[in-house]
Amino acid sequence: MATIYEVSKAAGVSLATVSRVMNGNVRVSERTRNKVLKAMTELGYKPNAIAQSLASNCSNSVGLLVSALHGSFFGDMMSTVEDVLRRAGKHVVITAGHSDEEQEKQAIEFLLDRRCDALILHAEAVSDEYLLELAKGDAQIILINRKIDAMSERCFYTDNELGGYLATKAALDAGHKDIAYISGPLFKGDAKERLAGHQRALAEANITFNDALLVEGGYHEAEGAQGLEQLYRAKHKFSALICANDEMASGAMTAARELGIAIPEQLSIIGFDNVLFARYLYPKLTTIDNPIRLMGEAAAHWVLAHVYQQRGVAEPRNLFAPSLVARDSLVSAP
């Protein structure tokens, strides 16, 4: 197997120059870079990534923590982050925390053990204090879908309270007054904020929030179905249902059909996230667009600009506004 010494001799450059080429150092001229790369190819030299990392204190890899590896929402996040960083010559190491404090901590330790230069975290269960302490370490910490004031410049998030408000305001504008709500798990910040937006819209319309029309779900399709069935069997009167994400809205739509409830003639349904399948449901789902791709892109660009000091990367914005996507599952109140 060829060595770095043989590469330097074949290219006619110093060992330090070969090292700079392997580490992507911009101070190497294009002509010299090409000479080194040609020598590496001809000799079949493959640099050891771990050795490179130890020598340069840079692994050219970024850790990404998500809550789950399934579903359109996290799929969009992962693919966007990976695409932006891959085009810049960086690799992404992905792991899941499953919205559990201990599993999130284990996943973060796993990424740190891989010497990732930065961690992009969709962390829901660990505390702000844990993340702030983590941010004091060598790896740069970036948050998606969460804001901590003390590190707000590296937090990329949507206005979840506004999203919840817009969903319920759309139902109110369509003449609905009896509006049920299936929330996400209320220990999560985004779920609490979306519910707060729902309550604000009701208060503005002088409608008292009714606890009996609230079911706490878990952001999964089955919990949307169970929530709709629970509300229906309790014989609560409601003509519209707001679900805190599209997966639960899809489950609620399936359960409604099985119970003989016509959508949208008897029941209007609104989701949240605007994932890909929302436009293919029947009827097409009215929902709130949650710009997760833009958040993932912004987080990746922040890493390129602040961790890898790449020039020409625009400073990303931190706060993203949700918007209503009107489709066929919301109609005027009967």
C-alpha cells in the first residue's frame, strides 16, 4: 500500500502540502492540488480518515440527530442537510433519539465519539441546560425546531404558535365554532406552542376552549385514528378537527371513514407540516406548511460558514414563518 511519503515524492511536493490537499486547505494552488491528486490516483493511495481527523483536528463529518428515521418530516430534514453538506464535500452521520432523554444523550455521545466537527440536533427530550453545557465543548451545536435564547444564533425553528393559530383561524373563518383538537405529546415544545396558537384563535373569536374537545396524541397515524374515535364515542359535538401534524390527520381521516363520517361534508380536517402525502390524501388535506427543508438548509449553511469557514455562504435566517395550504378537506361549516 502506498504511503503519504511516496505521494509527496511522486508529486514533487512536501509532506505538509500533501496533508493540506487531503484536508481541503484553500491555500494550495489548483496546479499543485492536481499534481497531488494525480499522484494519489496513480499510486492507489487512500488516506486514512481517522488519521486525517487526528492530524488536522477536522473530520469533515457532521452529526445529525433526529427523533425518528421514518416519516416524511424527518426524511425531508435528513435529505436536505445531507444534500447541502455533501455538495460541500462533507459527510453526515445520522442517528435517532426517539424523543427519549436517555436515548438522545446516548445518540449525542455516539456522534461525539465519531469526532464530528458539528452536531445538528432535533432534540426534544434533553433539557436546555444539558444542551448549553454541551455547547461548551469542542463540537459546534446547532438546533433545529427548538430555540434556546442563550444560543439563539444557532437555532433554526418555525413559529409553531403562529402555525397552530393559522390552522384554527382557517376553521373559524369557514364558520366552524365547535372545533376539536388532537395535539402532539405535550411535553414537547412544538406541541405546546401549536396548542397555544389554537387556544389564541378561539379566544379571539370569543369561543371558550373546551378541554373535552382536546385529545393528546403522539404525532403518529394510529394516535390520530384513536383520537378521532375517542372524541366520536364520547358523543362530543364538533364540525372541524385540527390535528397537530399530518400523520395524525391521515389517521383521523381513515377512522372517520370507518365510522361513516363523510369528509369534508360532515367533518372538516386540518393538519400541520405539509408533508408530501398530504396532497395525495382524499380529500386533499388542508394543512400548515412547516418549512423543515428551509430549516435544514439553514442549519447546514451555518455549519459551512461558521465551522468550515467557507466563503460565499449567505448568513441564514433563524426564524421561519408557517403558512396555510388550503385544499379540499376544509369546507364551510354545515
